[in-house]
Amino acid sequence: MNPTPAHHQEIRLTHNQMRAVTTLGRNLCVSAGAGSGKTTVLVDRYLYLLEHGGMEVQGIAAITFTEKAANQMKEKIRSKIQARIALAANPEEKEIWSRRFLEMGSAWIQTIHGFCARILKENAIEAGIDPRFMTLNETETIILLHRTVKDFINERLNQEAETMIRLLTAYGLRRTQELLARMLEQREIISAWSERYRGLSDREIMAPLREQARTEAQSLARRLELLTCPDPEDLIEKTRQEALTLVSSKDLSADILAALSSIHLKGGSKKKWGEEALKNVKAILMELKTLSAGLLLLYDEEKAEQDLALLRTLIFEFDLINERYRTEKYARGAVDFDDLLILTLGLLRENAEVRNRCQREISTLLMDELQDTDRVQMEIVRRIIGDEPGRIFAVGDAKQSIYSFRGADVSVFQAFRQEIQAHDPQGVIPLNRNFRSQKEILDFINHLFSGIFLTGAGSGLPVRDRTQTGNAIGFEALEPHMGSVDGGHFVECFFSVSSSGERILMEETRRQEAAWIAARIRDMVENKEERIYVSPGEKRAVQFGDIAILFRAMTGLKIYENALRRLGIPFTVIGGAGFFEKQEVIDVENVLRVLLYPEDQAALAGLLRSPCVGLRDETLFFMTRGRSLSQGLSETESIREISESEKKILIRAREMIEKLRSVRDRIRIPELIGRFLDMSGYPAMLLTDPVHGKQRYANLKKLMDFAREFSLKPFFDLSDFVDHIEELMERHTREAESPMDEETKDTVRILTVHKAKGMEFPVVFLPDLAARDGGRSGPLQVHRDIGIGIQTPDDRGSFRDSYIRKRIMESSKFNEADEEKRLFYVAATRAKDFLVLSGQPSFPKKPKPGSAAPMDWIKQAFGISEENYHEDIPYGDRKVRVFTQAVTPSRRIPHEPTWMETYPGILQGEPVPVPDHDAARALLERSALAPAPSRPVRFTATQLSAFTGKPSAGRKGTEGYDLTQPCGIKEPSLPELDLHTAGGKNLGSLVHRMLQRWDLKESSLTALVDLELNRIRLAPGETEELRAQSLELLRRFSATKTAEEIRKASEVSTEIPFVLKLGSSCQVQGVIDKLYRNSHGRLTLIDYKTDRMTESEATLKAEEYRFQIEIYALAVHRLFNEDVEAALVFLQPNVIHPIHFDPDAAEEEILSLIRKIQALPAPFMLSHDQGLSGPIRKYGRIRVP
């Protein structure tokens, strides 16, 4: 089932809905709760005004939040008008409705920006703009704005402008660019403050700030006076009295502020104060302390002077660039979205004739989502409707205001509602009947959120008197439209808690949550749980398409994606940072950057490592030895360490880059991308992924469409396109993946809560509820009522906040905490039939003040404690079913570091210094004696196995001693895959590579083998023979119980390097083929052997390899401090041989052998200092204690 716009079926209107539709002659504020049918009310209100209000289509304006909502509203109205045409009682009535139907094509139903654009086009001369102006979309605005900033800074530098040099000295180039760009984005508020600051002295600017702070301090003091303790000797009571005395002083001098900022908040008797009173008095004292500490900055004249001097410099440059940006737009005959609002408001303020004409033409205005508007938009609306009653019908819900990051101001809705309530109480109409969710879900939501809104429950912040700010949000319970149904529980909670009381890392918690959610979704679908109510008495089973996972932010998204992939659950990321951070989009962006900027080493490394080229990391490593990566590409043929097969890949990549660069400036962007895709075969490579290949291919097609649309813009070129994609990546722009027939796809939806606004889903999962919002920061903070907050360089090479910035940040903490509650409310109210919440509840003995998380609110609302968190949660006559899982903080299977992580300089094109081991070895071999070891001697597991005197892989007898090798032991190396010669060695290498990359699922096997063979490019006969042999071996192993266990394992890692410390002077290194956690929760390691042999020979070979496997098992045991199971997998006879492991006995046997080796005379023994214990393999290592 697919997500649908949140509206109910054609049903009979409730009493309040009917009031909202039919009330005429008064301004109305409709407070519409979640799922209350507000869209139906808006549509029916529009039709009622036509039918009974004496109005016509051109006299009614409707403003919606999105263009999609506007189009949906138009279509619904058209549909109902068609119904009236069909049911018309006479020809005259039919003609009236037919005319109205035709007029709907030009109806005033649009977003606020569309509404303003229409007013400006109809009054272009009065507005002083070209009536043919075009409106820049978001993409065009971002590109033009950033291009303007870069060009402006360059020009000012060429002019040697002192103010620009001062800014660059203070902030650097990148930060200055960001500051000016952010100021342009908020230019309406910045311009107002620029006007206000102009002509004022520093003292005149600071005076109102001091007075504002003094007023706030006095307000806090009045609240302190209401809280008293009967014991005057109580420590907190003494602090309270001291604070009151200080605040009552005639002037808040620097000394008084210093005293207030250093008051102590320890102590206080709960018994004497009462727990709630003590909590409140400490919160108020903390707020007073914070306020005073910030206000001290205003009394530090030196710092205040520095702050204001830098602010004036910034504003001076802003005024210049603002004019430059305006000129750039007008030269193109264009305006952006902000211009539409600013120009329209200016026109309506200054031109009475235009204002009066608009008021005559628009008889009434319907406004949707008023809670997500801002002051500028509301002033435009007020100047359109004038003072006559009955001209505005506004719908909103303060509890669903979640767009403050876009400038939305919930106080606008609150002020309008209070205004209507004060003048005409009947003009406020609540819509609380919910048509979306089951009664049992609504009972849970009502219980939970009744304690969150207004009361500030669980906010973790100081309690403020919000009733004076206009932001107080009361809670009105949602009334269920549907009655109770049988069906057990409708809400589930998953709690992950620390088994030892230790702190669990957020990533580890998320990984556990993700695994549980994926398993719960799989079980729900596979077990055909009937939770979807088709009608009150009829249910059906849950399908993947019924399920949505909603995130506050997409942080940690990949963890959840990986968990779903592991269990084969299909999913689609509908919003969030999705599209522009997908690897296939990044790969194409890297290609374009390489074509534009030949010395962009990071982009070149990304291209060479991507599936487009498929270069191995060690090849990149050798390319950068003493040279940049781009130099390595041009000198490929002369680099002896690179294999011939890898050289062929590099040469093809170089030729492709050269051909594309030669046509870069002669063809359009989509054609350039298309040629790259054809030459590289990238789309075909993506389609080899059986699970997500089609989605990734669809994303490439979407990127091509994006490039085609961009190419139609007359002002921009390839460099603008690349810069724009990078800007969207940095901003984590919310752009969905390609829809892939979205309406018919049976996949789990993953999206942000913001993206889900206005939608509903049968089953909703809300993960990561223990995560706390870090708040929105940045180099610039702007507040309409406080000012412009900046950061000033300090003496330590960092930045300090100005007083204004501190004030804005303090104010934002409360507003952001309030919005977090609203965001949680919106998320929970998306669920129709089933709601699942998950997170890690914490139970600190002394909770720290700060932003709280939804899990804290759940704990407080339902009284969840460390003693009862595992019990089901009662509410009403139902219970929330609780699942718990204890997490033991442990060392997980280690991450596999790559060359890129070991040598990050490669990605910056920096040469990587590598010692010449061959020269060092030759030098030492000519020495009579090796130097005495000063650091631990390092062996490999294979070397030690050879020294036992037992035959090792590929040898007979006890051969294995070689005085020309370190430690006197010959180290066999894994052969490079060279298929120009036949033999089992090549088959073994290919199978080993496949077992590193393959997920052991049949659906992906053939494609991966063909991809690897295609990369090597063999003769046809050789390819087919090797292909058949490798597929046979791999399929036989895939059918074993061990392979099935690996497929189902919750943790799997491949090719894990390690260094095992033994005794005080020795280390053993090796690489484990596969490590996973089996169905019993035990760590299991396996080692693959590809030698051709019989089953009986495999049993003998297992004993030969036992010592080597015991070293591996001991390393894992020491690293994880867990029991370990081990097995050898002989692929040729397809025999799996378990190795019984005793860690104590194994360690003693290894140490005994090492002591014998250490007793040998030089040159058998060489120290680790010379680095001669064998070349480092292609990955870094994990050191085992």
C-alpha cells in the first residue's frame, strides 16, 4: 500500500466541520488537529462561498503551503463542480456551474509565492519591474547567489578594499563566502537591521540590549519571589535571596553581573522545598546565571568594540553585495522567491491604489497551514484582507509547526488565534475529530502528548513563562472517529539498554535498533500479521508497502539501510539527504570534476576506485609513491609495482578521460554524462546488483533528467552544474531517489518526518528516539527582534560569540526544544493502524539540563524507570507491548581499514613515502650479524606454521626454511590473478576474491563472477573454463549449512588483518578470511582452502593447518574476550572441518615454538626495526593486546 495524502473519504461533516464550512460574515481561525479532514473543509468552504456566499471564482483566493497541495485542492474543487453540473436542476444552474468550472483555470489557488507573483505581474509598472520577469527556482537561486558571492569577493580584492581584506583576515575565504551567502538568504531581516544600526553609536546599539536584559532579569526575579522555602538556612534559599538582592540593584553593573554569573546551585532540601519547587527554582536561577554571564560581554568595552566593529564591516560589505545581487537578477529579468515577498509587501505598503484594488478583487482569502507562515507573509495577507470582517478563513495547528528552519514562525498563528478569540470567541473553531488513526493509537498519543505540550514536560531546559511570548501551545486531545476494535496491541516499543550500566555508543545503539526493526518488519510480513484494517470488522496482512520508517534526521541512515539489506527487505528512500549523497551520483560528479579540474586528486581517486573503473586500492597506493595521483595516471606504464591487468584498466580510464575532456566544452551536459556512461559501461555494472541495481540505475536516469533541465538555463555552464551538485551535497538537500513507479512498488518507505507531513501510513516505525537535537548553529545567527549575531576571532586562533549571538542562541534553545516536541507529534500522528517506537532509555542519577529527546518524554509520561522498563506499558484499557534487549558494551568485529584510511594523503594527491624493503633486505643479508632486536620480532601465522616442521600449503615434507628470508622462513605470497597461464593457482585466487566480495546469494553470483572476469579480459576459452569451475565451487559451498548461517548472521566481516602480541617481544600477524556471529551468538571464524584434494586428504590437511587456525582463533579470543569457534573450508571436496580450540593450550604451544626460534643465531633472526618480517598486505592491521 502506498502513502497517500492525508484526507478521508467522502463522509458526513461533523458539527464543527459544518460550522467551519458554513459560517459567514466573520473572520475564522480553524485549529485543525492531525487527520481532522481540513482539506475537505477547505474544499467545501470554497464551494459553499460560491453556492451560498454570493462570491465567484475570481473573488476567492486560497493560499496553500505547497504547489502539490494547491493542485490537489483545484482538482477536488473541479471534481465537485462537475458533480454539480451533472446534478443541475435547470439549464441556468448548469450554465453557472459550467462557467465556474472554466474559471477554475485562472483561480487564485496557489502558494504564497505564486500569489505574490500574480500580484506583481498584474501591477508590474507600479512595482517598478519588468512584467515579463521570470522567477528563479531554488536551484537557479543557489547557483546565482554563490556565483555572485565569489565574483564579488574577487572584485573587492582586486580593488584592495580595506573592509573586505579585514573580513578575510578575520574569517578566511570560505567562511567569508558562507557569511555573505547566508546574509543574502536572510536579506529582508539583515536589511532591516542594517537600517537600524546605521547612524547609531556603539553605546546607542548596546543600550537597548542592556535594558532588554535588565527587563528579563527582573521578570525572572518576580518568578523567584513566588518560590520560597520555610528554612532560611537552606543553601538554595540563601542563593535565591542573594539573587533577588542583586537583581533589585538600581543598575546591573559589571560587578553585580559577575556575582550573578557565579552563584552556586548545589544543595537544597527536597523535603523542605518539595521536589517540583526545588527543580523550578534551580531552573530559574540557572537561567538568571546564564543571562548574567552573557550580559557581561556588553560591559567588556574592548570586546564589545571589537564585535561591533566587525559587525559594521560585515554589514557594509553586505549592503554592497545585496545591491550587486539585485543587479545580477534584474539584468536577467529575474527575481527569486524572497523578492516576490519583499516586492509585494513593499508595493502593498506604499501604493494605496494597488492595495485597494486587490481588496476589491479578492472578497475572501482561505489560508492553509497558517502555522508554517512567517511575519512577512502574514502582513501581505493582512494588507489584502483589510479590516472588514469575514474576509479571512485560516486553517492551522500549532502542534504541527515544524518548518522554523525555513523561516516559519508559530507565533504568527498563535497571535492570530488569540486576536480572533479576544474579539469574537465564536470565530475560533477546533477540529479535533481524527479520521485517520485507530482509537487505540489516538489514546496513546493523547496520553503521551497531553503532558508534553505547554507544561514543558521533559524539556530538560529552564522553565520559562511562555504565556508572555505568544508561543504557548496547549494540547487538545484528538477524538477518534473509529471505535474500538479487537486486535490486541496497536503500539510497540523497543528499548535497548546497557546490561552493565556503562554508556553505549550511539552508533552501537543504532546498529542494534536497526537490526531489531529489520527483523520485526520481516517477521510482520513473513508471518502475515493481520494489522491493516480495511473496514472496522475486516483486516488484512501487512505488506512491505504499508510500512514507513520516519526519521527526525537522516543521521545514521546507512546503518538502517544495511540492516534492511541484510534481511532482503526492499526499501526506498523518499526524502532526506538521499539522492545527492547516493554513490552513483557522487561517482558522476567525480567524473565531471576530473574533466573540469585535471589536478583534482580527490575526484580522480574517487573515479578510479568507483565501479566505473574498478581499480584496486593497492594500485592507487603504488601510483602515489613519490608522485601525485594524476602524475601516476600519466606514468602508468613505468610503474613496475602495478600488475599488467591493472595497467590495462588504468590506460583505458586515461583514454576515456582524455576523450571526454576533448569534447567537454562542445556538447551539452546531459550528452557529456551520457557519453561517459556509454564508454564506462557504468549502468550495466550497477544492474549486476540484484537488490538495489534497478534503483541505482533509476537514480542515474534521474541525474540525467536533472542535467537536461539544468542545461535549459541560459546563464549557467558545466562548472556551475558541478558546483551546484556539491552545494546540494553539503547542504544535505532533501531530494528523493528516483521514484521507480512509486505508486505500485511494494517497498518499505524511508523518509524524514518533514517529508511525511500531510501523509499517512498504515504502519509507522519511529527509530532513534534517544537521539538529541544538536541545535542549528553556523557562523551567522539572525533574529528579527534581537539582532545580528556573529563570531569574532579570539587570541587563541578560534572564535568567540558576540553578546547578540549568545542571546539569539539562548532564545533558539527554547524554540528548538518546542519544535522537537511538535516534530515528534507529527511523526506519531502519521500512523493509521500500527505504531512502533524504538530507542535507548537512559536512567542517569543526576540528569543534566539540556535538550531532551522523545525517549525522555515517553519515560516521563508513562513512569518508565530502570526497574520497570521491561514491562508492558498500560494506557487506558490497552497496553504498549515492550521489547527489550540488553547491550553489552563490547568490541565489535573490527572495521577493515583500507589503503585510503591508512594513507589518507592519497586522496589529496600527496606522495606517500614507502621504504624500499628490497634495498634494506639486501644490505642486511650482506651483514655478518643482524642488529640486536630493540622492538618485538614479528612473525606471520604462515611462517610459524612452516616452522613447526609440518608440511604447509603447496609443499611436501618439512621444506620451508630459507636463510635469505626474515626469520629464516619462506613466506608464500598470494598469487596475483594472472589468467594468461592456466592452473589451479588462478582458480584459487579467483574463488578467494569472490568469497571476499560475494554475499553468498545465488542471485548475485553470476554477475559478480562475470564482472571480475570482464575486468581481467581473458581469451574466450580461458574465461569460460575458469568461469565454470569457479561457479561450481562457489555454488556447492553456498548450499552448505555454514553458508546459510553466514547469510543469516547479524555480524559478518571479511579479510580481517590482525597483530597478536605474545610475551614481551613477539608479535604474530595474519589475515582471517571470514568472521561472523553464528545463530547461537558465538563468534565463528573460517579459513578457505582451494587446493584440489579428496575428502580423506582434507582430513590430513586439516591437521597440517590446525596450528595456523589456532593462531587466528587466539587473536579473535584475545580481541573480543569471547569463546570462538573455528573451521577450515576445503572447497574442492566441499568439506568443512571444525577445529577444536583451547586458548590456553594454543597460547602455550605458540610461545614454546617462538622461544625455540628466538634461540637461533643470526641471521635467522632479524629485528622488527628493519621492517623485514614480510611486506604489509593490502589492509592495515588491528592490534590485539
